[in-house]
Amino acid sequence: MTARSGEFDLIARHFAPIAQKSKAALSLLDDAALLTPPAGHEIVITVDALVADVHFRNQDDPTDIARKVLRVNLSDLAAMGARPLGVVLTAGYNRNLSEDWIAAFARGLGQDCDAFNAPLLGGDTVATPGPTFFSLTAFGAVPTGRAMRRDAAKSGDVIAVTGTLGDAALGLKVLQGGLTDLNEADKAFLSSRYLVPQPRMDVGMKCAAGNARYAAMDVSDGLTGDCRKICTASDVGMVFDRESIPLSDATANAVRDNPVLWESVLGGGDDYELLICAKRADIDALGLDVTIIGEVTDQSGQVYLRDADNKMAELAKGGFDHFGF
């Protein structure tokens, strides 16, 4: 990690110990790392920037912020079926942050790097008078020719999703003081889903391990917006069954009391679940936590939602727009 004078000691205290666990990091003594891909694999590279009070709340626990910074990138690797090889981190810390804050951030990062076998390989650290920000680049490996892509969906495929949808969007509402009628257990669960995403590495790697065709992406900006990215890439349409969309108990309680919250379930961001299109038999063969929620059609760009009465309506685009001023 290159840094200004005075920051090398901070890096040595808090980040070098994380990098010691990977030979590729060269103990952070060089300005670059050496990464050798496994034989028969391609390298998958992804990067995400997270800015205080845009992608995370400035008052959030720095340990949780670090986990989110790492996990949103691991979710992109999962969407292509890759396993992590390592990460590099650019960190811009507001000048008013204490070293205790940075130490807690490094602690959370190190714990998650260990948990996901995604070693820290290097990066850059700066101080800034502006908001704290992070940009993490993750490197993964996928068997050659087996990366899941958005342009692989076909008419007649079913659409499946991992986990449950809407939790993070409702969790943010809880953290902002909303959804006061929910019980404390539901509030805590939803808040945790916003603060600490759960990248579905096992599902992604299982999809890439076989010979079946899968199209996939992670749902980071909301189902209603993200599904159209597959539609555009694959020149297809989609129909979703609202009653099939998996909800946690906490989210089910919230939408039962206030059906308007379905808009947040469908269009809210930060789910980081995988949206997968494939033949039904290939989805069934996964044998993992996936739920079929619709089907792919030949109506290019047309996305519909079917309700409990079998009535269909065009699904509004919605979703989180990073440039939506």
C-alpha cells in the first residue's frame, strides 16, 4: 500500500498483518502484488466504490462498513461463479476519523478476508477533507469458459433467486427511524441485512462447476432495475410471480401491515442475492437455497409482474440509481 509520509506506520500496524497471510501480497513492501491464476481458470476482476452517506451511513460501525466494502465485491464474483483470489483496497479516510476507527475497520476487514479466503494484496491509503470512501477491487478465478454471464439467458428459462428479497431496503428504513410498528427482533434482523450483506459464493461456484448454462447477476440495485440488465444483454423479457418472491418473516410481517412496502421489496437495493436464469432442471439440480420466481420470455425488454389473481402488469423500472440526483 503506497501512502503519504506518516501513514506508513498506520498501515504497518493495521493492514500489513492482514496481508501477511498471502505470499502474493509480498508483505506490502512493494507497490504491487504477484498473483498466479490456477491452471485451467480465467481471472474475474470487479471493483466497487462506496462513499459515506451514499452507500453506507457515516455513523455505522466501522467493522460493519469494512465487511460491506468486501462483501459487495465478493457478490460480484459469486454472480460469475468465481472463487476469491484476493483483493486490493483504496481507502480515503476523512481527516477527522480517529485511529481507533481505522483500527476497527481493519479488524472487520481482516476477519472477513479470513472468512472468505480473500486475502488483502495491497492498495492505497489517503486522508481527505471530504467524505470517507473506499474502492475495493476483487480478483477471482473461474474454470475457463464457465463464467456466468448476463447474455446467456434464453426464452423458456426459469428465473430463480437466492435467499430473500427486500430485507436490506427495509433494514435501511428501520435504521432511519421507520417501520416503528415492527417488533424488535424483526427490526434487528432487517437492520443486519442492510449492514452486512451475505454474498452467495456457494451457489455461484456450484453453477460454474458443472456443464449447464446459467445467466446470472447479483441484485444490488433492486430486482426491478437489475433484471432489465439481463434482459438487455440477452435480448429477452421476463415475467415474475409476486407470490413466489421469497420474503423473510420480518419482511413478510412488514408488507402484510403495509402493502405499499412491496415497492421497496421489488425496487430497493442492497439485497446482494443472485438472480439466475437457466433451464428448470438445471435450477432444480443446484439443490441449494434458490427459489423460482418467474420465467424468461421472447418479448425483448418487457418485464411483467403477475399477482395472486393471475393479473399481469408491467413492472416499473425502479431500482437504485447511483446518479439519481
